Amino acid sequence: MTRGGRGFAVGTGLMVGMATVVIATAAGALLVAWLVAPGIFHDHLMQAGIDENSSEAMHVEQAFSDAVRWSWGLAAVLAAVLALGFSWYLARRVQRTVTAVAESTALIADGRYDTRVDGGGIGREFNDLAVAVNRLAAQLKDTEATRRRLLADLAHEMRTPLATIDSHLEAIDDGVRQPDAATMAILHDGTDRLRRLAEDVSAVSHAQEGATSIVPEPTTDRALIAAAVDAIAEAYAAKGVELTVEPTPELALTVDPARMGQVLGNLLTNALRHTPADGTVQVSARASGTAAVIEVLDTGDGIAAEHLLHVFDRFYRADTARDRDHGGSGIGLSIARALVEAHGGTLTAASDGPGLGAVFTVKLPRD
């Protein structure tokens, strides 16, 4: 059956059902009036002292019976016609709405995510259904756009190290280069980039799908910050970026130290990547209601307003060429946010604009 046929079947079935109810109700009312009313009227004639065998009683009863039959009959027919007319109108509207929803969902299933449905104004339930279908289409459109961008960016990320590896292997085969320490270092660097990319893609997929194992244990914000700073201090010193930790109250937390260390490590690595030599990155923590707030503030490149909403998207870059030169895969912040959310917290970014630095804020429920 075609899509339009399904809608026609729904409308026809509803119409037939409503018509059956209306006709059965009218017929039942007419039958009851026909059978019951004359008897009641006859009893009242007897109580009034009119001889039931008289011609007067016979004419009066006949007149009343005819009046009941004709008046109830006409009323039943009129009611049935009005009810059937309204039923037909309602069934047609329901049919059009159901057909539109069926056709739209079929188009969405075929990948036409710009399709939208109108609820038809026949009731809150149909409007809610239309809103749900439209929201589903919008979400699928966003998901498809993200998937396409992810695949395109992933292919681009792989192209550079693969080209480097391939060119050096060809040079070795042609005898142009020797497999000396320098060449092997370049090859190892290319394979390391591919390995990190594969690990990052796997990590962010697991984290965003809730498949990452979280093993919470008692710790403090101060311990988490100290461990993360110690792990990256050497890289900061090598670049000449100052890394400072503001004195903070020690807040009790129940989190997975390894996963939160990964979060802070990603934030500090991101800050280092975008902060020039002689710049500063500051880590601080504070209590805010029932949450512990950890902030990583840098004096680096900053983030334009139009990019703030996308900094946590997979592979998203405000400046693709610059970030690729800096060695970022564009996944670290996605992993960080997913891990924070797995702990019941939030991760946000703020910046006053390009060249004015940025601040990343982690909020975690505290004990």
C-alpha cells in the first residue's frame, strides 16, 4: 500500500467507525422512543378516565405515535447527518495529518533531513507528534553534518603523517635516503601521530557513548591539580610558558583520579598549545555551592565568539592550519567534556576574543 493509501485507510477506517457509532445511536434512540413512548402515553390516558376502546383514545394514541415517530425520526436523521458531516471533516483532517507524518518520516528515513511536519491543529497530541518528528529530523541533520565533518577531518588528519611516511619509505627504496637515526625518527613520529589519532578517536567515542569505565574514589581538588601540573611542567618549561597554581582550599571529591587527570591534562595541553612563549597559564580552584570549580586560564590566542559554541566538537578548529602545525588532533577537548559529564559535572569555555586568552571551567559535585 502506498503512503497516501495508508493515510486514506486511516481516514476511511475512522470515518466508518464514527459513522457506525452515530447510526447505531440514532437507531437505538428511535427504536426506544417508538416502543416505550406509546405505552406510557396510553397509561396516562387510562389514568385520565378516557376509555381505551373509544375512537377518541384511538385517534389520540395514533396522533401521538405518529408525532413521536416523525419527530424522533427527523431528529435522528438530522443528528446523524450533522454527526457524519463533522466525522467526515475530522476524519479528513486526521487522514491528512497522518499521511503527512508518514510521508515526512519516510523522507527523513531516506536522508532528507530538511523535511518538516505540520501538526494540523487538530489536537495537542498531534502537535506534540509533529514537534517530536521535526526535532528528530533536526537532530539527525546535525548528526549527519557532524559525521561528514568527522570523516573529512579524520581523512585529512591521516593524510599528513601517511604522506610523510610514504615519501620517506619511497626515498629509502630509491636509495635517496638511508634508514639512519634521523629517518627512523621521522617515520616513528608519523606512526606515533597515527597511533595517537586512533587512540583519541576511540577514547572520545567511548566517553561520549558512556562506555568509558569510571572508578571513583575519595580525593581532593588540590591532589588532582598537583598531579596534572607535575606531569606537564617540563613541557611548559621547555616552551617558556609560566604555569602557576593559585592557593586553593582543599575540597573533598569522589572522582576517578586517572580520568580527571586526563581531563586536566588535556586542558593544560590545550592551554600550552595556544599560549606563546613568555605567556602565562593559571590553574585555580574554589567552592561554588555544592560544586567544586577548577579553572584553567591562559593568556594565549583567545577564542572568537562564533567559535566558542564549537570548541568541544570533535575535530573542530578555529584555525585549522595553526592547530595542525601545533600537533593537535582536535579531539582532546571533546574527550575532556565527555569525561567531566560522566562524573556528573560540566566543562565550559569562555574568552573575550582573539588575543585575549581563554578560561576553561570544570564543575564537579563535591562531597
